[in-house]
Amino acid sequence: MALQFELVTPEKLVRSDEAHMVVVPGVEGDFGVMEGHAPFMTTLKDGAIEIYASAGSEPERIAVSGGFAEVGDKGLTILAESIEG
């Protein structure tokens, strides 16, 4: 099973994909999200999202500035103010 993951900015849908795990820079600390994670919502600090395609793989990093992350029944949605790259 894989985590459904979306990265969105005010301008566009940047990415909609499946991942093994995504590490997110939350304001209270970085946190990892995998399939079946408990639902919650938090604000983001400036930093890098790390996307692991499979267990043990090297992460793809995408820099984000501000925004929110929501974990729900459909997976992880990141609403970033802006991204770099």
C-alpha cells in the first residue's frame, strides 16, 4: 500500500503521486507520514519536503515556504505558499 500525496500552491497542482513516506517540515518539528497515518492538520515552516518513493530509497527534496499540511482519509495534502525548484 502507498500513501496518496498531493503538493499544491496557489498557482497550480505541483504534484499528485504515491509515495512510501513523506517527511514534512511542520512548525512543531519535522514529521513523517505513511499510509494509515492518523488524521491531523498543521502549519508548515520553511524547509524541504522529503519524498521517499519506496522503503530504503533516497528521498526527493522539494523546498517549500509556509502553508499547511493535512493528513486525512485520502492521504497527505500539502498546501504550500510557494516552492523552489
